[in-house]
Amino acid sequence: MVRQQIGKYSISRRNLLYAFYGLVSFTTLASCGTNNSNTSNSNANNSSPTLSTNATSSNKSSTKLIRLGYQVSGDLTHEKGAIEKRLAPQGIGVTWSQFVSGPPLLEALNVGSIDLGPAGETPPIFAQAAGTNLIYVVNTPPGTGEGSAIIVPKDSPIQTLAGLKGKKVAYSRGTAQTFFVVKALEEAGLKISEVESVNLPVADGRAAFLNKTVDAFVESDPYLIKLQKEGSIRVLRDAQGIKTPGGYYLASRDFATNNAELLKVILEEYYQVGQWANKNRRAAAEILAPKVKTDVDTMELTLMRRKYDMRPITEEVISAQQKVADLLYALKVVPKQVDVKAATLTNQQYAAITPDAIRNKA
């Protein structure tokens, strides 16, 4: 069997894709997803354009079912049913699949299980390295950075990031946590190869941290807030000040190029719900709290640390994302040089799918 070397790890080509995504088994993670079909015909937005049922150009679509992905951190657009209401008059249904993180969501995109979904800055780079034919659709700016942190137990002898040298640090490889760890360690004069990276899905990493089988853990809201309130941890470094291009909505190339008008409508709904959330944090928290199994106050603080917004894919955005890809390649976090621009559309195609409100954010 042919094997490739990735940093400290040797892995077969057959399993290379799963190693990129930090998965022990994609089947196991994918089983965490749930599909819910919604085709509401009430409260439709009367301003929605009529979508053609004849696929005669990139601005017309014969699509009758949109398959969207979201993550366990919650999705307000899903909960409010905004896209369903917008598309119901055209006879277009919507299904949603939930994923534990960005990497399995993008793998579902790769195998054709979903058409569109969000991920942080790191998962698309791993996906491109693995040959996934995805497209960057729109950029989502980062939040305050307070919602993600490298933590140790309150009684840990480790006082600084430099103290992590040679220690076990648990995080989910291939997610946005990867880039955060890389940049945080860089500040302390460490390379990621100088710590013992323990690749675990978030829930398993949290269990390992609480059982003290790892020295440090990368935690995120709302669980980070819970641990902070309990006073059981110390934060070595949160993500404030870590420069990142943020996240993205990504689609399969076929979907993006063959459903321009439809994709534009979907992005409009995501954007409008996000703008509502920015002005109504408490109300948004009341919707999401039961879905992510936390209290409303904690969810409200979580949302205060987020930023609901969208920016168009521009040369500046592509350049910032390329810098992330180049750094991860230089550190041998990914074994292949990635050309971010290869996963983009032409300016004309972006003009066709990007709502005016988002385009004006450039």
C-alpha cells in the first residue's frame, strides 16, 4: 500500500481524505446529521422573483429541491424557515442537514448530499487539498474572537502558551480551530509540530479535557461561556486579535453555475435574517438556545460575540484566504499547495449570484 507522510503522520492514500478532515470515520460523523424537509406555502415573500423551471441558462433553474447544510452551533435562517417561505411559491422545497463541524459538511458537499453550507476559513483549504470541487460563494466576516479559546484546567501548572511545548493539545483537525492553534502558538514562538496535537471531534475533545487525559483544549461558545462561569478553567489565549478572513458559504460548482438566480435568492434570505439577528440578539437567542441546549443568557452572549454579515468574494478576500492556505502548507499541516482562486467563479458569475446588499459591502 502506498503511504504519504504528513508531518509526524504516515497515512494511506485511501484514508488521506479522512485525515485531512480530522475524521476517525466520516460515516460516524455524518450519522450525526439530520434531514428535515420544509415546504411552507404560508407567509411567502411577495417580492421573490419567479424562478424559471427550464434550465436554459445559468440564470434559470429546473431545481425543485434545495439541500442546505448547517452546523450544531445553530442556524437562524433554518429555524425561522425564511428560505422555505421565499421559495414555496415556486414549488421549490428545502431540506436541511446538520453536521458536527465544517469538514464533514464539506465532505457532504463533495459527494453531492447537499448543495450549499457554511464553514470557517480552514475546512475549504483541506477540502481543496483533497480534491473537492467546491466554490467560495460569499465571505462571512469573523466575530470578536472571544468565542474560541485555548484552555487549561484551573489548577494546571501551564501558565502560558509557551508552556504547551511537548504537551497534549486537543482540537478538531481540519476545522477553524486548526488555524487558530497555529497562529496562537506562532505568537508564543512555537510551531504546531512542537506540541502533541490530539485530533478529536469537539465532544470527544471536551470529554478528554474534563477527564484530564489532555493538557489543553480548544473550546468554543456556548460551552466556553459555561466553563468560564463555573470558574473551572483558565484561558491561555482566545482568538481576539487573530487575523483571519472569516468563514464562507460554499457550494458545489455545478449548483453555483447552474442556479445563479436561485442562489442569489437564498443568499438574500441568509443576509436578511442575519441583519435581523444583529438588531435582535435576545430574540435570536430565545430561538437558538433550546436548539443548542443552553440557556438564553448564555446564547445571547454567544451571539454578541458573533457577527452576522456577508461580504462578496473579492481579490482581497481571495488573497487573505490564500495566505492561510500557504501558511498551513508551509507548516505541513496540509501536504499539498492549494490555489484558492481555483475554487472561485468569474466576476460575471459572482455578479449574477451576489445580492446588491452584499455586493455593496466590498
